[in-house]
Amino acid sequence: MAAVLLAVGTRKGLFLFTRKSTRTDHGRWEVGAPHFADQAVYALAVDTRPATPRLLVGGDSAHWGPSVFRSDDLGASWQEPPQPAVRFPEDTGASLERLWQLTPGSAAEPDVVYAGTEPGALYRSEDGGRSFELVRALWEHPQRAEWVPGGGGLGLHTVLVDPRDDRALTVAVSTGGVYRSQDTGGTWAPANRGVSAVFLPDPQPEFGQCVHKVARDAVNPDRLYLQNHWGVFRSDDGGGQWQAIENGLPSTFGFPVVAHPHRADTAYLFPLNADADRVPAERRCRVYRTEDAGANWHPLDTGLPSAPHHGPVLRDAMCTDGNDPAGVYFGNRNGELYASADDGDSWSLVAAHLPDVLCVRAVVM
């Protein structure tokens, strides 16, 4: 069992859990005191490109506002830039509400980091996350003026860098939809064909879908999985066309979608009852997995609570690590944190009574 660092962002700070690789530990997790106490941590990244993984944290202080913190020693110390790392230029007339996403760039660009924000915008850093520049072409896209906030705000929450071409970017905005660029953000086009928007007069618009999360298949980079506000979809051409993949699901509403880190055609969901009843589907704590690219979904609940359950999982509160078999992790709004060391076949409780879990990231050490 490999050593793992599990970073958990909550409504009241960041918690770092570690699991050592020695047999005598029997998979036991240890956790230290919370970092950034009383700050909401909506965005986390563990950048594995440096020799020691770099932690990037989007903290949100009720007094000082959002900021980006970095650690190059696994949380022993933190650096914060003297000026806000992410801020809107004055000519935009906008101000930063929240950081929704921090995503390291490709191995070919070791200092590039992307940030997604509310209001919906994409930022790019070329100094490892110390400072960020607004990606103007997306902010000035003519369709952006028609994006409207979802229930959680107008947030850019997904950034995918194509592993074959670091110029190719895919982002998702709630509620703008999926957009793609082939030139490092110089131009953008909507990529929502086939994704429904049941809440709009036109249920198949070019843009305006309330996309909750998008994940890329580990083996086939052109295969994407999408959890929508009602609807689960797959694209086999990088977002050019989407098709529904909902067989076996108790509900098509939910927030996270996570791809297996090694296996093709394998992804995970945590369905909720409905947009007006945001609790686990059928009030049962269950992760669903597909192993055939969404043709079928099956519940995974061994070790999870069997009693009626009311803890929803947010869009970034589920993740995998790089182990084989893969570790799969999720935290919920009840403050419970669960882990599986066998691709999701069985689960154990890592921690309870945490603050509201907002995001989870894991890395093999």
C-alpha cells in the first residue's frame, strides 16, 4: 500500500491527511491541525511536476477575500504573494468573488497553472501560481454576456489540458457550458452539442448548459465524461458531440464526475435525488462506477453507511490517486471523508465531523 497525501478543503480550512506505506500502519490515516482556519477552501491542486509535490490552495477569507497560497514542503510552510495573485483588471468592471479551480499545466510547461473563477473567467500563471493573467479571449467572447449564474454562482470550475497538446484547452462554466480552445486560449468555441438544458426554452442550445463537471478518460484523451444539471453524457471526439450515458443510474442529477487514473472507460459518479432535493439518490450513500464508458453504471457501497443518508458530494469533493488499484476518495457536506484502496470496491471512513467538505485531492508519495 503506497503512501498517500490527501488534501481536503473545507468551509473552515484545509486538512492534510497522510497514509504511510509501512505494513504496521494497516492503512491508518493521520491528520494534523487545520491550515487557514476559518477560511473556505474551494480550490486545491497538488502539482506533481516538481520533485516534491507543490500544494496550491485557493483560500477565501471572509475579511480579506480570496487568495492563492503555495507550499513546496507539503504544508510545513506557506507562501502568499504580497499582491492578490488573481484579480480582475480595472477595465473589466468585475471583481473576484471566488476561486473555483486550480489546475497545473502540462509537463512541457512546468510553471504553468490555470485558475477558474467566479465570475466565470480563466486565468493563466507562468510562474508556478505566484501571479495570474486573465485569459482575455474567453472573457471577451461574445456569448459570455449571456451566461447567467447557476445556483452556486457563475463559476468556471473545470480546466482540462490535452495531454497530447498543451495548446488544447477545455473549460466548463456553470451556466455557460463547455468551451474549447486549440491555441492556448487565443480563441474559443462552444462544445455543447447534445448536452441538454431542460431549464431553458430551447432544450438543446449552443451554449448556456449548467455543466457541473467534466473529466477526461485516462487512456483515450478524446473521451470526456460530463455530469450536467440533469443528465450524464460522454463525448468521443473531445467535446464535438455528446451522448447520454445514464443506464443503471438512480438519478441523472449530481455534481462530481471522476475518471479512473489508469483504466480505460472507467469513471465514477455520486448521484443526488434532484436539483430541489440535493441529498444522495434514494437517500443512500453510494458511488456509481462504469467500466464500459457509460453503457452501464453499478453502485459501490460496501463499507458505506446503510442507513438513510443526507450528505451530498460537491463537484470537486471526489478524486482518485495514482495507485494501482486506484484509491478513490470523497467527502460530503456532513463532514464525512471516505476512502477506497481498491478502485471503489470497498470503503472505509477516514474522518467524521469535519467542516463542510468542498474539495478533495490525493497524490501518491
